Amino acid sequence: MQTCLLCSRIIKQTLTFSEFFLLKNKRNLICNKCQSLFKKIPNERCPRCSKSNSKGICADCIKREEKGIIVNHQAIFIYNQAMKDYFSLYKFMGDYRLHEVFDSYFKNLSKKIPLVPIPVSPKRLQERGFNQVTAFLKDRTYLDLLEKEDTVRQSSLNREGRLSTTNPFKLKEGEKIPKKIILIDDIYTTGTTFYHAIKTLKKANPIEITTFSLCR
């Protein structure tokens, strides 16, 4: 009997003939009701940062471009209440199994350009027991290029607080930085985390850095 990882409802499993014959049953991890609460970002989005319902480049990206910062970000889901509840269980309650709900979206990323996950600080790693981003990438090869200092939780800060944070990242010693990189995180809010990480990686002069997150 399979129960939903989010609401504990019983999930009815149905097998196709080929799944039964080949013993390849792909389990449903969450129920249809929970699944319906997650909303994908519509086609009408900022072409720079994937902000939903933006007609053209959003105000945030325009301000960044005025400072010479060109955002090149892709995301899949809107960071709505359902996603906030999901990440509350996954990150803050430390339920590692929940990476399985969305890790398929990370399997479809380019296999030609190296993936670089945003790290967690040593303190957060000790508290949680895992990095929620590398858990999404468990079936992919990735490069661990960055280290992060212990900082105040981003979730505890308002927008102004996030935008004013200092850069917590540094390059790991002895690591060779590829010319192209896809920088990976779980959530894009103000973009400050990506901005700091990109600024750090650019010290090694990569040619191109694009970014990806599950949510925006």
C-alpha cells in the first residue's frame, strides 16, 4: 500500500501490461490532489528570470541590467503555498525522501554542460543531514565547486534583507572551473544567492553561466 508522502492519503496504484510484465512499476509518490496544487510557470514569463505573468523583461531584471548584470535563468514551478509547504517538510523537517517527488526535472538538464549545485553551509548540512539541491541531482554528475559560510537563513529574511546580504561563497581550492556552467538551486526568490555565486565563479573567468531552479 502506497501513501502520499505529503498528505498520507492512500494512493491507488495502476499498472500497465508492460509494467506488470517487465516488473517496472513507477510508484506514484504523491496523490493527485497534492500534485494538482503545484503550478507550473506559464509561458507568459520574464525571458530573463522566469518570473510568472511578466510581459517582457521584469522590473528586477531591468534594474540588474542597468548594473551590467544579465540574468539567464530557467525555472519550472511557481513558488506558491503548496511549494512552501513541500519545502518546509523537505528542507526544514529534513525529510530526504521528498527529493524523489521532483528530481525528474533535474534529470532533463543538459548533459553537455557541467552542473554546479549551490552548497549549504556546514552548520545547515549538520542540522539537515543533506544538501537539498544535490539530493535532486543524485542521479546526475555534478561539480562541487563552491563553499558557503554559515549565514542567517534566507527564509527568515524579508526582501530587503535578502537583497542586502553579503556574499557567503568562495571557490574551493584546487578546483578547475569549466568554461560553461549551469548553476543549480532549489528556489529563486530575489536572485541574490545566484548573483553572489556567479560573482564568485566569475573570478575563474568562465565564458558562460546560466542558472536553473525548481521554483521561481
